[in-house]
Amino acid sequence: MLTRRLAIPLPAALLALIAAGLAMAGAGVEANPAAAPPDKTETWIEVRSPHFIVASNSNEKQARRAADQFEQIRAVFHKEFPKLRVDPGQPIFILAAKNENTLKALLPGFWEVKGHMHPAGLFVSGEEKHYIALRLDAEGENPFHIVYHEYVHILEHLNSGSIPVWLDEGFAEFYGNTTIGEKELKLGLPSESGVRLLRENKLLPLEVLFKVDHSSPYYNEANKTTIFYAESWALTHYLMLDEQMRKTPALTNYVRLLQNDVDSLEAARQAFGDLKRLQKNLESYVGQSSFHYALIKMAAEVAEKDYVARVLSPAESAARRGDFHLYMQRTTEARALLEEALRLDPNLALAHESVGLSYYRQGQREEAAKHFALAVQLDSRSYLSHFLHARLLVEQAQDPQTFAEAEPSLLRATELNPNFAPAYATLAGLYLIRKETLEKALAAARKAAELEPGEPLYYLNVGNILLRLERIEEARGIGQRIRSDAKSTQVRAAAESFLAEVARFQEYQALQKRHEEEARASREQLQSYLRSDASANTPSSGEAPSVNTSGTPPGAAGTSSARRYAMFGRLTQISCAAPPAMELTLSAGGLTMRLHATNYFKVDYLTTSWKPPANFNPCTHLKGLSAQISYTLAQGQAYDGEIVSIEVRR
């Protein structure tokens, strides 16, 4: 199979979707066996470039070269796509192993099963940080394909949440076959095994390909995923590098339609035209004898000599490797190395941070809190220590003291790393506790979603806060967008559940508004009637005060000369927020009266059928009971009347 050099800029369609960047490690091919086992006392070198941190047990020159290749690749994409983000909020740590034995110690799981493929590298993506483990002496056709592939996914999702699965995987496969030379980078090289697979098997119908999501058998079943990945690569390669397709805006138009919430299949019909013709063209393309590739000259933004190199202490080396094992879910290896690190250096912040995270994942919150607090004290400039410490506080309690302690830690984390989305998401959760900070919660949630548009949960957080703010239509729009972009049944179900909640909330609001209007109309009607009745029946001078309808003599409160009225109903609400004042709600059918007592000790409490408790307190013992209340009308108040007596009738 031949390849044809095509020294061209990449298609503009990528500008709408991804800032694809590549890393230098991957899993996928057998690497050559190494000679000697690693020395237990071997030295690890750290090289820090502007955007990557490399730790290696090889020499400084090789560590610098590894860092430089990462920077070179990033620089190429930053130049090609200046408007797109090429740096995730999580730092990328590279463990560059000098040989197979070192990588085996880092990735023991791949050597524990007989016959399992031994990778040349691996990309481990995490919420707090990303790790790459690789062999510096790896050989083969493309030993770092998997890491290139996964790194592209991360950068795709930094810039778009609407990319369909076939194009998501197609781009990742397209860049996964990249090769890096001393001065040039080749993109779009075909995979011989992938092309062979497509030639020997019938292609999926494009209508099926465009509908595949993360719940589809073509994404999850081993006997179907290979053809899906290969065909996704082939269609992406065809749309990007075919001589005729490069002259059309088809891929760019497709992307724009997706961004306007057009369904993937319908967008394909509008952008690509007749899908049957496209299918035939793709089959012919796969069968051709050679393929174009893109050639890009390397252009580093930072000179390798400016990278900072140092020798890691034994404690630092153990802590870094232990932290990597933690992200690989190898708790035993992680704990052993982290304990060794703390034995060598009890004041090593990274070790406390990692031990705390280990306890946190095991549900041992108290132990985790101790180590997170120590990590913050030992390294006040670690955004991750501040974040982990604050996240635990937010999860543990919601009292004012927690709010006061967690907020500055989260704000410090966002100050130290302004692109770290989880800190903003946690800050939004903290602000959600208080009604007066809901607008701050919305701003923080939107920032998290902006930083990681490929994470639907961040958008759900935005929607929930909008619902709390009673901005229903905005919340509904968020839910509809998540449902439209969903790539799995789980995300789609979450969106459906949220939209149902929006509908219920809207129904509740409408019902509440109707009840309030009915109650207000009833009160106004009653007040009008009572005032007119009072005007027509004003007692003459010297007439004795009216008594309530129960016929029971009033107590001390009965000395008032104001006309009294009586109403029978159920005591549905009672409040004594400012004792001895008391406010209550008396409900009868669809009518409610809000009544008030300036001093509930001066109210007459009467009963013939209910035995009050020995420690009778009207604020706590009357709610839910039936009673007849005698009251006088209140003018210009928030309540309807002043209580004279309460006759409890159970």
C-alpha cells in the first residue's frame, strides 16, 4: 500500500470541533524485551517544559527529548488551530520508562495474565490529572497509537460537546497513526491492518454508522468495534484528504449543522448529499492503491535548553510512581510506594495528597481530611491540594463554618489553576447551599461547562441551578441540548429525567399561582363583606361588647370594644418566630385566614372536647387541630385579623 505526500494545511472543519493534540505514548503493540531489571536505587530525572512534566529513570537527554516531542506536537496544533484550546485544565505527567522492566513495574496488570499483550505505553485520564506511561526504547510500526488516540479525545472534548461518536473516533484514529520525525510530523497515514479489514469485509451502511452511540453494539462488542473504528477512520480520511472532497465545505457544513442541534443522520444528508452515492465513493476510496497524508513541519515555541531539569529525591520518585498506581486502581502498589515516600520524607506534600486521595476513594473521610489538610499546609501553591481539601469539606457538611472554610480553598484552587473545571463545579455546589449565592453558583457552573464542553454533567448542573432560580425556559433548553448531544443511554436518561423535573416544576408553579390567586380573591371578598357588615352594624354608645359565637366568656383580651368575628376551620400553619407574637393560618374549604396575636399569653384558649398537655404551648400543640377563632379585623397589616380567643374542637 502506497502513501502520497500532501504538504497541506488541515481542513477548516477541525476549527469548529477540536484542537487535536498528540502525546507520545500508547498501548497497542508488542515492544522488544529489555535486558536487565531496574535497579532499586536508580535515579529518576524530572524535566519540566511549559506544558508537560516528564519523570524518567533514563538519562536527562532522553527525558528532555521526550518533553520536547510533546511540546513540538502541541506547538504544531496551536499554530494550526490558534482559536481552539490545546491545553486541558488537568496537568499531564509522563512517566518515561527506560525499558520494559520499568514499564512492567508501572503496569504490572498487563504482565500478570499469560498471553496478554505487553503495551509500549498507556494513557490514563483522570478528573484531577492525566498520566502517560511509555517505553523510551519501544519499536514497531506505531507503538504509541493508543496514546495519540486518547490524547486527541481529551482535546476534542475541550472544544466540543456535540461531536458524534463516528467522527469522534474517526479523528482520534486519523491522528493515532501520526509519526514524528526530527523536523516533520506526518498526519493521516493509513493503518495497513485497518485498510485490510475494510477490504475484506462489507462496510457498515452509513445510516448505521452515523447513529452509533456509546451504548451501541458497534461501540461495545469486540466483533463489531473493529469494523466501526476502521470505517470511521476511512470516512474521516476521505472527507479530509480526498482531492475532490477537500475542494468542498462538506465536513465544515456537517459540523455547523451539528452545532445547530441537527441530528447526526439528518446533518449528514444535508451536508454530504446522497448517502448511497457517498457509500459507493467510500468503498472505492478504501479500495484504492494509495492514500494521501498531511506533512507538517515542526515548529517548537520553546527551546529545549529552556526546560528545567532536576534529580528527584527517592521520596519524590516513590510518591510520583505511587500516585500513578493510584490512578491505575492498583491500591496495594500505590500504598506501598506512598508509605515509603512518607517514611523517607514525612513533609512531602505530594505523598500526603495522594494518600488522602486513596483514603477518600475508600470512603475513609476522616483520614483523607487529615492528609489533605497537611498537603495544603506543606504546599500552599498546589491547586489540587486546595481542591481536594475543599471538596471533602463540601461533601461532609453544609453548615456556615464549612462554607466559610471551603470557599477560600476553592477560590484559591481556581486562582492557581483557572482552567480546572472540577474546582468550579464544586464551587457551584457550595454556592447552591445558600439562596443568596445562587447567581454565583450559576456563574461557577457555567465556567465548568465552558472549560469542559464534552462533560454533560456540568451542563446538568447549570440546568439545575437555572431551575432553582426559576428560569424555566433556560433550564429546559439546557436539558434539550444534552438530550440531543447524548452519546449514551445513561446521559440520555439523565437528560430525560431532568426535563421531566422541569415539567413538574412548571406545573407546580402554575398550581401554586392559581391557589394564591384564589386565596387572595377569597380574602378580598371576605374582607369586603366584613367591612360592609361592620359599617352597617356599628354598636351604639354604651352598648356592651360583642361576644364570640361559642358563647364562652372571653378572658383578658375581651376588654377591647372592636367588633369581633368568628371563623371555624383547621389550623394549618403556626409560627412563633418572634415570641410572644404568634401568627397562624386558619383554613376552611378554599378559604384561608391569616391571623395574628401580639402576645399569645393574652389569648383565651377554650376547649370542651380536647385535653391540652401539661406543658401546653400554642406554638407547637395547636397545628393540625380544628378550632373556632374569635378575632378583630386588622387594617393595613399583612394579616387579616388580631386573635381574641381560640376554642379548640379537635
